[in-house]
Amino acid sequence: MDEVKTARTKPEEDILVVSDGYIRIPVYNQLKEQIGLFKFSPTDVNIVNRYNEVANKFDEVIQPLNDASITAEGEAADDESVAILNEAEDRMIELFDYLLGTDSREAFFSRVHAFTPIDGNFYCENVFKSLGAFLEKKYDKELNKLDARIEKHVHGYRTGKHRRGRR
């Protein structure tokens, strides 16, 4: 019979730490109040594909709201409508979780329902647009760093400095 091994804490020198690009981002509202916090990797090369996938699924998630009775204040008028709104919100949050690879409910939707109407849009649409702009800015910044590093290494070959090899 195999012996059961118990987990032990390892000394610090036995731990491998690899930078995976994840960062913690505080989320603020327009009043400069922190409303959430999430972690994600803005330079994940697949994030653009996931962003586009989520964008393509928005209409599918929003479609059931056509069957809900919603008051002028943006609240469900009956129990069935409450269920429709909550199910749609859960599906939308799953999309955001997939996009970011983290718990988006805590970061964005703990205070405001995903389908709260704000400035002619659903709140989740505002979050999605803000995330898109943020991701683009962060990704471009990282690409610029990478381009600068590559340029440093190939500059001599482009200028002809290394044309004849080392001397």
C-alpha cells in the first residue's frame, strides 16, 4: 500500500516564481470611488480573441430580456422578469469571467446589476467598452516595450554596423 504524503511548506529558496504578466487593477466609478478590484493579464495574446467572442455573444445574452417586463426605473415588474434578468446577468458575468480569467462579479457587478440602464446603455455595455479601451492601452504599451527591446538588438544589422561581423 502506498504511503500518504502530507504537504509541507517549502523554504523560500525552493519556490519558483515566474512573471505571468498578471496585474491587479482597481476599478473606480465616475465619482472616483473604488467599486472593485480584479487581476488579469493585459498582454495575454488570446485576450483580443476572447474580447471579440464576448462581443459576438452580447446579443444572445441580451435577447431573453425582450420577454421580461421592466419598469421605467429599470426594475423587473414581476417574479418571472426577475428570474429572466438574474439569469441574463449570470450569463453576462460568465462571459466577463471568461474574458478576464477572473471573478468579474466582485470587480464590476457587486454594486450595480449588469442590466441597469445608464446613459442609454446597459451597465454591462459600459463596462465592456471601458475594458476594451483599457485593454488596448495596456496592450499597446507592452508592445511598445517589446518593440524597443527588439530594436535595440537588431539596430546594428539594420544600419550596417554588423555587416562584416565582429572585428
